[in-house]
Amino acid sequence: MKCPKCEYNNTDESRFCSHCGTRFETSEDISEVPTMTRQTPIEDFTPGSIFAERYQIIEELGIGGMGTVYKALDTTINEKVALKLIKPEIASNKSTIERFQNELKYARKVSHKNVCRMYHLSKDNNSHYIVMEYVPGENLKSMIRMTKQLSVNASVNIAKQVCEGLAEAHRLGVVHRDLKPSNIMIDREGNARIMDFGIARSLETDGVTGPGLMVGTPEYMSPEQVEGKRADQCSDIYSLGIILFEMVAGKVPFEGKTPISVALKHKKEIPQNPRKINNQIPDSLSSTILKCLEKKKEKRFQSVEELLEELTRIEKRLPTTESKIPKRKPITSREITVRFNLKKLFLPAFVLVAVIILVTVGWNFLSKEAGAVPLEDMVRVAVITFQNQTGDSNYDYLQEAIPNLLITSLEQNKYIRVTTWERMRDLLKQMEKEDVRVIDRDLGFELCRQEGVDAIVLGSFVKAEKTFATDVKVLDVETKNLIKSTSSRGEGVDSILNKQIDELSREISRGIGLSERKARPPKVQIADVTTTSMEAYNYFLRGRDDFEKYYYSDARRFLEKAVELDPEFALAHLYLSRTYGFLGDRTKLDESIERFKKHSKKVTGKDGMYVKAILASMDEEDKDREKYLKILQEMSKRYPEEKRVHFELGLHYMGREMNDEAEAELKKAIELDPKYGYALNQLAYLYSYQNDFERALEHFHRYASVSPGDANPFDSMGEMY
């Protein structure tokens, strides 16, 4: 029998989940639900439906002991929230609901970066629900399941963050009482967020919990909770000790077939030293874990601040290692579950040709041609977010700027196959992590493993007076071993463009195993093919980001500033052209296209081919139409992961009524990015042109289900009808 809460496979005769303690409902249990709740109409919680005249359901996030949690859009404030629908057998008890309300008054006072905010408890048509902060990410239990056991470094880091959140709650007199991995979310930036404060205590009264509902989860309950005694901050410390044990060992210290058997082990059995399971755990950490798990409260850490201090000391002593990268293994394809997020495109007729074609030019604008090196012989590299260690948030933009510049520089080497920033963002969307701004080490490794990348580049930058220094580390994705460490420094932030990127790219090329000949520096320096002004590059990044979010007016302002600072900044002119097109400014569009043409002469490689395709598309003669098609076909062979190439081919084939070819190319684009709105929109229209209204409608409905509040899919359906 599969547990509806944690999906653990239990024996058929089990009445409780041996993994999380959830009681399985039987026909007898169902008969005990009060008549009032049985007569209550079942709410429609399908994606796109409206609940309580305010919350538009996006998707179901999970099912727990209290009820079902949904991701929803609060249409009043236009923000995503988590909505927990409380089970009828719990909500039907008036005293329980009253305790919820009282406890939430205290829980709402806990405001901390490591605590998920609780907003309010409400009722709609006899359905009680709690509205909470929505935290995009993964819960810790899922992470442990996926990785089997976390690294010591990651485990200590997460435990420290949980300590910080608990410290604030305990300071306000709020005890969690049901701390467990499934109640800890790891958000997009890698921050641990504790959820469900105040809920467990609301259930702590005899006879009100409903049949079989336990306060706390057996595997994480302290001995005093097992005995029915009042939980305090030392109880939370015990539960955190269990969680820390599970992170580093891959399993909890006490397991059993029933919740009672597990509970008794908490009272009577001494936990195993986690080092016997994982010998990579330092003695100091195993001792800390075992101290958290002392049966008597007075022998444990007496505050989370005390535990936090010890974890900080342990973290400072954790070792680092270096080794060489092993021989690469062949890259295999990976099937991706398709989810859709359509953004309909409305364009004036006079910009259709120019802007649609300009859309094809992506983030990594000025790269060196890949030549005839077979794809399988190229080293696959990815660059993730750099850490700002200057202490000045004004330099946060370099966290993204440096990786983008390194990608552009590395792409000039035909022996390196770089995973673009756009591709990383597409993968994040597929993981439901599109809101992530910072790709940290752990998330970077996860993305690289999915994509079959060989080496990952990460780093940091610091500032001492006028000197900027950039530190880079290259790690093998498969083993996580360090294979190259290098740094570069220069005077002023512009030295990153004028000196450091070129030096670092050369050292990275050597570090991934390229020979001296293959790793030789490119003929064109990064500043020559982008911009010499870091300020202009900063404005460009902000403009590009707003453009991708459809904030065209804001994008225009930033991009105009970028080209004002550097009139020869070709990539900024390109995005500015696209922006003018979407804003319907014909005069500015034509002027910007001419400036782009003027300054795009240096462009080679992949983007040089894009430029040739753009120029060919602007001439209506048949010979240039064929030239445009041939360029795109060649690009699809050389750069099979460029979704925009497949999209453009699909559009071109649609215009020539080559429907089979159009469908194939649009599907390739969607396979690369299941949330690629432009491609999904065109594919839906392609089906409607072929009178295949069922498939067209399917795409529009998928769009509506994942884009609450957006009228475009309904407009599209109206057009089709």
C-alpha cells in the first residue's frame, strides 16, 4: 500500500505508514466523518478554478496529515500563495479550529528569512483552509530521497539555517512540535524555510484529533512527546538531531513497522553512531548529533543558539579536496516531462518579419564558430552564478554578468560546448524553479547532471579598495571533485571585461583537459565583441531581464541607457530593436536595426550565422528566402539545443504550408523547453489551421491551467472558434 502523504510503499496489511506515520483510512474511518461534512459540496480544485472567490488554483502541491496543499494565485494582491485545505474530519471539530486560530496569532509573529510565514485561517462554504507563504523549491525530504544522503557540508549548512529560524521562534515563545524534513522547504536560493508553526499544538487535546491522527510524526518525535508530556524548545532540538542524522546517513535512526514501535524506540533505544553508516561524517558532527538525541532533555543542547555555535565551529573545520577529472562518458539523451506555459504573441504587421526573426538571437551573442568538431568530441561546460563577496549589494549584478561573459568567451573555443544561460533557465522552468535568481552549487550540479555536462564553473569576486579579484573553481560534475582553481585581478570593475574574463577563460580551457594548442586564447578579446563598459553591460542585463518578463517599457529604458554608454554595443542594439518592435515604434525599430547591422560585423560562429539569417529574412526575394532556410537548417545540425532555431524553422515551414515539417520543428523546440510559449502558441494555431481542433484546444487549456489570470489563451480559443 502506497502512503498518500510520502508515497512510501508499505505492506498491504499496514494501517500506518512505516515511513512517516500517516494512518491509512479504512471504510470504518470514513463512516465516522460527521454528516455535516459529508453533505458539504465538494469544491472544484482543478487548475484554473477559483476558491473562496479569491484564490485561483494553479496545481496540487501535496497531501499531508491535515489536508491537501495547493499552489494558488491570490487574485486580490496578484501573489502566489500556498493554500492548505483542512480535512473535514479535523475542520468539523469547533474546538480544534478555535485552537488553530489562537496558535496562528503567535505563529504569525515569527518573521524570519528561514521561516515560512503563516497568513490566516479562513472558512468558505464549510471548508476551512490556511493561507501561507508560497515557497518555490523542494522540501528536504524529497531532496534526501533523490540524493540518498546529502553531503556533510550541505547538511551542516541546512541545519544551521533551521537553527536560525527556530531561534527566532523560540525567542517569541513559539515551539514547532512537529519538525521534520517534509516541513522544511529549500527555496530557489538554497535557503531553508521552516513550515507549519503552530499547527501541531492545535491538535494537542485528547479526543479532538479524529481517528488515528497523531500529534507529531513518530520518526521525529522526542521521548517526552511520546510520553504525552509538553513539548518545549529541547523537543525541537531533538527533532532537528533526527533530521541531521537522516541528512548525513540517508536514513532515520529509528525505524519500525508501526508508529508505536518507532515511538518506543525513541524512549528506550540508543541511536547508532551515524559514522558507522557514513564514515565521511566527522567525529565532531556525529557527537553533536548524538547530543541532540539524548533521552533526557537536560543532556541535550539547551538552546538552538548553543547548537548553532557548535555547527558553525564544525563547518569551519570541514575539509576540501582536489583531484583530476576522469575521462568523459558519452552523453545520453534524457526524457523530460512536458508542462506548458503559453504567452501569446501580438505584433503589428509591420514588425512581424523583423521582430520575429530578431527573437531568434539569444543570450550568448558573440561566439566563435564551432567548426567541424563533432558534438560528442567537445567538452561540455556550464557556468553558474558567482558569489558577491564585496559586501556591497551594488555589485550583485556581477553574479550574473561574470558567468554570461565567461560563456561568451568560452563559446569562441570550438572544442568547448557551453550550456547557455538560456538553457539553464529552461531547465529551471521544467523543474518548476523559474523564479530562481541565484543558481548555487547544489542546484548547479543538479542541472548539469540533467544536461549531461562534464564540468561546472563556479566562483566569487571580491573588492579591496580599487582592486577587483575574481576567483574561479572548475569541478567535475560526476565526482564533484575540484579539477582547477584559478583567479584574476585588476584595477576597477571594468578590468573584468578588459582583462580578467580572457585570462580566466584560458585557464578554464586548460583545466578541463584541453591541450595548450586547443586552449589558446581567442583572436578576438571579450571586450572587443561585447562592450568595454561594465556599467553598460549592467544596464543591458537589466533590460534583457525585463524584456524576457514582457516589461517592454522598462526594458526600453535600460537598453537605451546601455547604448548611450556604448553606442557600439551590438547586443544591446539587438534587444532594443526587439523591444521597439513589441512596443510598435516603427521609426525607432528601423533606426535600431540599422545600428545593429552596422555593429554586427565582428560577429562570428553561431551568432554570425544568426545575423546572416536575419539579413536574409529582411529581403523578400526567393533566393534570400532559400538562403535563410539553409542557414537555419545548418544551425539546427550544429546547435541542436538551440530552441529558437527550431522555432524559427517551424515558423518558416508554416509560412510555406509545409505542415509536417513545421510540426516536427515546433515539437523539438517544446521538447527543449516545455514552457516555450511562442512555440506552444504556434503549434496550437498549426493544429487549428489543419482543423485538428481537439489538439489545438488541448494546448490552450494547458496554457490556461498554468497561467492563471492571463486572458491570452481564452482569446486564442475565441479566435479558433
